[in-house]
Amino acid sequence: IPISDSIRTGIGADDLRQAFLDNLVCALGRLPAYSTRHDHYLALAMTVRDHVMRRGVRCFEKGDNLLVRRVAYFSAEFLPGPHLGNHLLNLGLTESIRKMLDGLGINLDDLLAEEEEPGLGNGGLGRLASCYLDSLATVGVQSVGYGIRYEFGIFDQTIRDGWQIQGTDKWLHGGNPWEVHRPGAVQDVMFGGHTEPWQDESDSPRKRWVPSIVIRGEAYDTPISGYDSDTCALMRLWKAEAVESFDFSAFNHGDYDRAVEQKVASENLSKVLYPNDELHRGKELRLKQQYFFTCCALQDMLRILSLRGAPPESFHSNWAVQLNDTHPAIAVAELMRLLVDQHGLGWDVAWKVTRSTFSYTNHTLLPEALERWPVDMIGGLLPRHLEIIYEINARFLDEVRAAFPGDDERLARLSLIDESGPRYVRMANLACVGSQTVNGVAELHSKLLRQTVLADFAALWPEKFTNVTNGVTPRRFVALANPGLGKLLAKVAGKNWPGDLEKLHKLEPHAEDPAFRQEWREVKLSNKRHLASLIAERTGIEVDPTSLFDVQVKRIHEYKRQHLNLLHVLTLYLRLKKDPKAEVPARTFIFGGKAAPGYFLAKRIIRLATAAGELINHDRDIAGRIKVVFFPDFNVRNGQSIYPAVDLSEQISLAGMEASGTGNMKMSLNGALTIGTLDGANVEIREAVGEENFFLFGLNAAEVPALKHGGYRPRDRYESDPLLREVIDFLTSGALGEDRDLFQPLVDNLLYHDPYLLLADYRGYLNAQQRVSELWMDPEAWTRASILNTARMGRFSSDRSIRDYCQRVWKVNVKKLKK
Ligand code: 26Q
């Protein structure tokens, strides 16, 4: 049966209108006269989804005919952001849809505002996964993003009395028009029980897993369109359900309570996203989630393989799997189990297939973030996997012994099992051993990975290691978020710039043109006006759109050093109080980001930002020359309103701590200048935009361990620097609210531990901020630097990252760029 065209996916004005009204009436059952804005949003989303689905189905058919190798991106998190506007941009339908709706008296922007974003991730890692699906579709790679359909995503943040309050994310409550449930793609997932030996027909010894629990995975598909492309990626998320036979057997025996309990326990598996990033706690439910989705995904991939008529031995030529950090690393053992136990392959063949399938991306050097699971927990939940992990380990350690005879310490470090105390399975080691390629996410990070956490693996297999610097999609974060800038870019770089971001280099000569600079400033100012009105609406704070917008938005973490930023804010405040004539250009400090609910100091940092705002924003002596805003509920949608309005991008993590950062790229692409350390991708951004267009400060990654091991005493810095002493004392002076003890924990941490070396970098940061103020007072020079930032950031498109992965990691072909 051919995939035909129809009115449903026509692009003429009448087709679009008919499709929209049909969806409103036939699919939603609404009387147009009584329909609500939300109904209109749903009807439009369904109309647009039809277009994307048709592409998706055609593209899948082509991939199967040509037997192309597909990419499966395994990630416990995705943060796609609102879909509607993005699809319209990708399909080139924005204007015709707007006109069609106008004809019905409906405003497109109102409908765009109706969409709830899927907050199925914590931050950078989840957003990166979504940028990559966008780029996979754009550069024409067949791909599936496999993950979990959390019923409750990352919490909603509100600020009450200056404190973060967590609310429940209810993204599915208004209905989700973007997903399609696929009852045909259901999978069973086993847990618990024991294993037992058996013999097959040829008398070979085999193992069988007899589980104590089975849970069902239901597939929900969300199509992800590409820009100017007929390829479409798929995000396939798994929802946990009870297996009916199980409840019914208990139910039939009259054990109603047990049946219900079983059902609830099963469904709990995909209920909620864990809201902590960068801190690993050995929570069993989290391990269940990880196994659940990778097990569903691998079985699904084997099913698709057999639809192609290909044997399981050819798994790796049909699929490349990318592990987004170690969260899905249990998949290495699971694929072995499926190939050996279910499909009867010999160990050696299965191991070759497995190792040729997986690649592993590391996103962190923080030791507290490295995943380890108690051996007993894995043994209880996944007894067969523990056996397989032991077998992989035994064979691997034989290999190591041959390469490094007698080196027992090395053996202990490389082992998949940490035996230094209670025994743990080290997921990063499992991922390294089971992968073809291992990469970090920025040049510096990849280098440090090879030198520190994964040094032993890098010594063993240097050729496995590579770097792929992160990127961001210019569709969502420039074209959609900043249409004013988009228009300007189209004029000088051609209208296809979002599909070929290196074209932005064409901007460079225009940096010298005063008339162009004027236009550039007007775009920025208008974005800042828009953000100022959002700030007023959300916080009640009035800010001056002509002031310097100094922005730090990202998860709240000590290593990201939002509190260093706040020390600067308060230093400026104290200076203005003492010397009202001081030449301090007007600035608006904007903070945003969620703190993990159990992260005490992160919550105090938020409280410090709001306390600084309460004090400074109302101080008559300051008269609005500086303002401090905490923008609540930073997420993808809010990011799209914030990034275009940034003048100064704060990227001030302690060197060696931020694997890459991606907000740094989003801001600089939108014409912000960066104040930052030599950390993560900042290093490459500075190289790209030119050191004269970047405000550098701080220790570098080599100096950090040197200082720490040399007996760093933060208290000495405090004693010897009067400005520093003044500002630290101010925190507990009572001026920041009646409760003097509020910030004592932060102060104690800084004075007696200072693990992220704020006091060491304080002076350098102040000096860099002084240079910022000076350049800001020369608007022409500032604008020139701003234009050059955008012009030179083309290499940070996620399209480039994906091309790198295709070449260096997955070995799949991509479309050539159009001339
Ligand atoms: C692990 C185990 C149990 C519970 C939660 C987690 C968990 C969840 C999320 C651990 C880590 C994360 C997220 C990490 C993350 O977002 N890392 C960021 O990844 C970005 C994309 O590569 C980088 O740009 C950032 O530098 C890095 O911090």
C-alpha cells in the first residue's frame, strides 16, 4: 500500500484550514463555536503532527529498503521543549498556518503559549539529547531516541518568601497531542528471582532466568522533525504498566489487595524523574528505571532487526547505540543476555556484536557523580546480569593481566567491581569495556578524562578515546527564540543559515558597519524589553531594558559558583553605598535555575540571590542602578525568552568541573559576551570568538589541583583581602534579612572548606567584571564584539557535533551541505 498524499497533509491554505477544522470536530469532538483555546491548540498540534508523521513513516520505509545503519540514542533524560513552534519552523509552515488561523480569528502565538513542555530531564544532559535528535533528523540520519516516559518530570519551581518551592509537574494533564501510543511495540521486563542451568538440544550448557516479577513496557512515540529535511527522528519513550496475567491470578484467588499492590508497584517505575543531577545515590528505583528502558529498547531493536529479515549476529551492522552517560550502561549486560540466553549465540560472537554496538559519552569528572551500584542490589534485581558482569570482568581482567603482568593495583582500578570496601559495580568501567568508542563533551573535558577518571582505560585502549564537543540547535535557540536576530542573519548570511551555521562568518565584515551595529542593538534592545516585561509579570520587579543584562541561568550547584557571582553583586552594592558617585554602569543581574530538592547549600544560594534582590532593588540610595532578579522555573521555554536578551553570559565554574556547558553556546550565539573561566567548552568558545571578545579570569585546570594540594587556606584570603572580608562579613551582618544565621552555612563552607575555590578566584573575577563595565560604556566596541561572537560561533551548531559522531563514532553517512 503506497503512502499517499491527502488533504490531511496538504499545504495549501484550504487544505490546512480543512485539516484543522476536521481535527477540531472529528478528532476532538468539539463544536467550533464552543471550543476553547486549548482545543484549538490540540487541533493545530494534531494537524502539524500529521505532516511530521507522514515524513517519519516514509523515512522509515526508505531506511528499511536500503538497510541503513540506524542510530539509537539511549538516554534516561530528554528535554525537547515545546514542539509546535519548532515543527512549524522546520516544515516551513509558520506563516501559512498563522494566516489560516487569522482567517478564523485565532492568534497563533496564543496557541503556542498553550503547550506544556515535557520536562523529562534535569538540565544539560537531557537538553543535549534533544538537540541531538533535532540534528540527527536535520542531517539525515535515521535515528531513535530511547528513554522513559515519566509521568511527572522535573518539578515546577516557584519562589515563596525567597525560597524555592517544588511543585508537581503535570505535563500530561491537558493531553499530549504529540505522542502516539504503540500497543504493537509492547515489551516484557523481568526483575528478581534466580537463574538456573539447562541444556539445549545440542547439549550445550545454557542459563535461564526465572524472575519473580514481570513488568510491561508500553511504547509512546513522538516524532522529531528536521530542519528543511525529509528525515524524521523518533523519540520512543517507555511507560511501565502491570502485566495483566499477574494481577489477575492474584485477583482470581481473591487476593485483591496483593493484585492492586502489584499493579501500583509496576506503574511506579516510570512515575517520576529523579531531580538530582551530578549526585549519585544508590536508589533501587533508579536502577530499575535504567534497566527497564534499556531492556525495552534492546528488545524493540531486535524486533525491528527481525522485520528486516536480518539475524541477531548482524545487530551491530544495523544499529549503533550511544550511551548518554552511564545511566543506560546496564544495556551492555542486557544485550549480552538477549544474544546469549534468548537467541542462543555463543559468548564470543555475542561479545563482538555487543562491543561493536555501543559507544559511551561521559559527562562528568565529579567523583560523587560516578555511578556505582551495590553488588547485592544488582544481584537481587538482576541476578542474570550480575553473572554476566562477572563473566565480562573475568575475561577482561585476563586481558589486563596479559598486558600488565603483576600490576595488581591497576587490576583493582580497572575491575568492574569495586572491592575496596562493600562491593559495587562500577558503571563507567562497564561502559568502557563494552564500548567501541568513549568520548568526552569538550576538548578539555576529554583530555582530563584521559588523564584522570579513565586514565587506566586510556592507557589500555588509547584508540578508543575521542572527543566530540557539544553543540546546540540553532533552530530552537536562535531562529525560534530570536526571530528579530534571525531576520538580520538571513539578510547577510542567506535564509538557510540555520541549516549551515558556518555561514554566520559572513557577518564579520558587518561588525565594522555603524548602521548594521545600530540594527543589531535595536534587535537586542527589543529582546530585552520583552524579557523585562516577563520579569515584571513573574516577579513584580521592574528592570531597565537599557541596563546591562548580566545573566547566569543553569542548575544551581556549588561548582557552577552562582555564589561567586553574588559576591560580586554585593561588592558592587557596598561600593555604591560608600561612594554614590562611583562610575558603575546600570546592570540587571538575572539568575535562574533549579536546585535539587535535597541539596541544602544550593537552596541557600537561591535564598541569597532573592535576599540580595530584596535589599538592593528597594534601596533608595541605589535608585535602580543595579537590580537583582531570580527568574523562577528556568526551563526550555523560559530559556528561549532569556537567551536572546543576554548581554553578559556568566560561565564561571571552577576550571576542570564543568564538562562542557551548553548555555554558554546558546548565549554567545545570540550575541552575548562571556565572562568565564577556562573550563569546559568555554576554552573553545574563546578560541573561536577571539580572546579580545571574551572576559577571561581565574585559575586554570592545572592550577586547581596544585593549589589544593599545596594546602589552600581560604581563611587566609579572607584575612588578607579587605574587600573580600567586607563582603563575607556582610552576609552574616543581618543586613540581608533579620535572620543572621541564614547564610552562616555558606560562609562557614567558604571560610573553612571552599572546595570550589571561590575565594581564590574572587579578585580575578572582580577585575574581569571591571573590564566588562568599561567595554559596556563604549557601545560601539561592545556591539562589534557582540556581532563577532555570533559570527564566529557556527561550529557550535549541534549539526556539527552530530557530523562528528557520525564520522568518528557511528560510521554512518550524512547528507552533504547544500552549496
Ligand atoms: C544519576 C544517578 C541517579 C540519579 C540521577 C543521576 C543524574 C541525573 C542527571 C546524574 C547526572 C545528570 C545530569 C548531568 C548533566 O546534565 N551533565 C551536564 O551535561 C552537559 C551535556 O554534556 C554538559 O554540558 C554539562 O557540563 C554537564 O554538567
